[in-house]
Amino acid sequence: MKKVNIGIIGLGTIGSGVYKILKERKAEIKKLYNVDINILKCCDISESTKRKLKIANSKFTKDFKKITRDKDIHTVIELIGGTSIAYKVLKDAILNGKNLITANKALLAERGKDINSLLNKSGKRIAYEASVGGGIPVIGVIEDSILINKIFSFQGIMNGTCNYILSSMSKKIEFKDALNAARRAGFAEANSTLDINGKDTAHKVVVLSKKCFGIDLKSKDIFTQGIDNITSNDLDCARNLGYKIKLLGIGRIFKNKIDARVHPALIRQDNPLANVDNEFNAILINSKNLGPFMSYGYGAGMLPTASAVISDIIRISRDGYKSDVHEGKKLAIFKIDDLERKFYLRIELEDKSGNLGKITNILGKHKISIDKIIQNNENNKTKSVPVIILTKKNRFKIVNKALSALKKLKFVANNPLLIPIEDFIWKK
Ligand code: HSE
């Protein structure tokens, strides 16, 4: 029987979930997996969860070093989030010879290299299934199940909050109300700006790029656009055209460069990602031999995310478990300017004859062909009218340049939207 003594640092949503499941299922885990998991200590700055979970005083501390420096603890579970104190926790834990489990995508994305070089010296292990896709198996699948398959690309809906907001807006629920519901349900970040502006997804793209391709990226290498400029009208128009709008995290090796980006995109309704709604996440991985494979489920929330942490505790304790603490490769970055796609362009114009002609004229001057054009007055409460243009394939750089010219026109409102139409990647 393997004995694993753990310390949990951070008793927020996920930490409480881990505590609860382990309390209830300890005997079962022992029987099923031959691992005896003992929670030796929990740490939090507040005592409220300690009281709620009835944690004994002797098993609670407000000082993380009482866990990271406790000789009897083998594995430290960091669940506080953020990048400053969390880094201190992880560093202290590594320097004191502990294995690590974390759900902290921001920390892995911002300080992954530093953590890896510390781990390389200590020879200890790290597991981080909960950092991408919450409870759904992604990291473990890449590590254990598609071993011989070279990964070409991943495309995913990796932020439950944004997906919940977009799904709610398509049911005419206001952005703010949907965000508040996501906060109450416990899947929004403490700072929900990170969800909305796409940064949370960008952190996950960094983590997955390392895992899928062995490439070290920084968040700043990733073109990142959030969902704050998407309106219910965009969702309606997209639906009428046979598409859904989803915030995608994308990574692929293209022309020997790494193309990594986060942005809302139009995807066809027959794309498997199009039916991933509400707080659900899904990650579609495309690899040699297997072709496309999709992991789908709850990407956030207490018990789903806690279940990924607990699987990590069991996995990391197994003989032969290997974490990827090697240095990552470098690859040139594919620039968004070079992305060739069809685009969805929404501009709001003063509703006056001749204005639309001036718009199409500017697009023509930039050699942008129009596939479809719709003027949508429905549900419109302002004086201006939204015009939706689907372009034919062109480079982002060109379409964006045309957009800058359009923005200069007096009758164009200053909130245009330009997003690519992404195809379902299917390659064997
Ligand atoms: N805030 C994140 C989300 C939590 O909404 O998906 C899981 O990483």
C-alpha cells in the first residue's frame, strides 16, 4: 500500500471539493487503487472554510510554510491561484523536496520554465490535469493515451465562463446577468476580467502547447481577443448564417511555425465544438493515426475540478509516473497577420443611403471579396444599424487594414468586430 501524505494550500472552491471528496472516498480509493491518501494539513488565509468543513485546529494553518516544510508531507496541492504567492508556495515546496499538484494555469503559463528548472534539480514530480478543461481529462490523455500519435493541432472551448455567457446571450440573457450567474456558480476567476478578455484561455493554450508540441510559449506570444465586443445580435446573425460564435483556444504547427491564438470565431453548426454550450468545455486534439479526438465535460466548478486533482494525486504516486519537466523547444511564431481565413465583419453604420456603398468600395479597394452581406435592423435600439459582412478568404492583415480605413469614416461607430471563420480541423 502506497501512503501519500498531502497538504492542501488554498481552501477555495476547488480546495474544498478536494477535501470533501477525499473525506468521503478515502477508504474506497485505498481499496481500488492501493493508495492511502492522508490530508495532514490544510492552509488558507481565512478560517471560514475550516469551520464549514469542520477541520480540526491541529490540521489547519494560515502559514503555507507549515505545509511546504513539513517533513511528513510528500505532496503539496496548490490551489490558491494567481502568480505571486502561488509561485512562492511552489518554489518553497520544490526546494523542500515535495511533489506538486496544481490547477494554476496562470502560474504554469507565466512561470512554467522557472518551475521546470527547479523541478529538474529536485527530481520531483508535478501534475496539473485541473489546469486545462477543469475536470475533463486532457493532460492525462496526452500523457497516457495517445502516446505514439504526433499531435498536429488542438482547438478548444476552454473557458466555462465565456461559454456560459455566449450561450446565455443567445437566449437573450444580458452579458452582466450571465457573468453574475457564472460567478455565483463558482466557475468565473476571482478576477473575471481574465475570463472575458481571453487571458485565462491564453494561459491554457500555453500549457497545452507545451504538452502537445513540447514548445515553450509565453502568453504574450499568443494573439488574444476576448468576448467583450460580442453582441446578442452577432450570435443571432451567426446562427442565421449556419454558424455559432465560440471563444476558441487554438494551437497548431503550421508551416514549421507555432500558430497559437485565442479569439471568438464562427464555427459551422456541424462542428463538434458548436454543440458545446453553457459551462461545458471541450478540447479537440488532432493527431496522426487517431485523427480528431474530443474531450468534453465540465471545465470548471467545485467537484469536477476537484476530481481532476484527486486523479493527479493517485497518478503522481504511481511508480514510473513521469512529468514533463524537460526544457521546451522553441519554434518561430506564426503571426496572426498571415492567417488566411474567411472573416465575419460587423460594422455599425448610420442608416443613410450611400453609406453601405462607401463601405463596399473600401473593401473592394483592399481586394476583399464579399461572400454575404446582411443589414440587421432587428432588435436594434440605436440610430445606427449593424451590417454583417462575410468575406471570402483573405489575410487577416489585409482585412484588418481595411477595417482601420472603415473606422475613420464618420458614419461608422467605433466598435467593429472582426473574427475569423474557423473550420473543423480534420487530418489523419
Ligand atoms: N474561470 C475558468 C473558467 C475556470 O471559467 O473556465 C476553469 O479554469
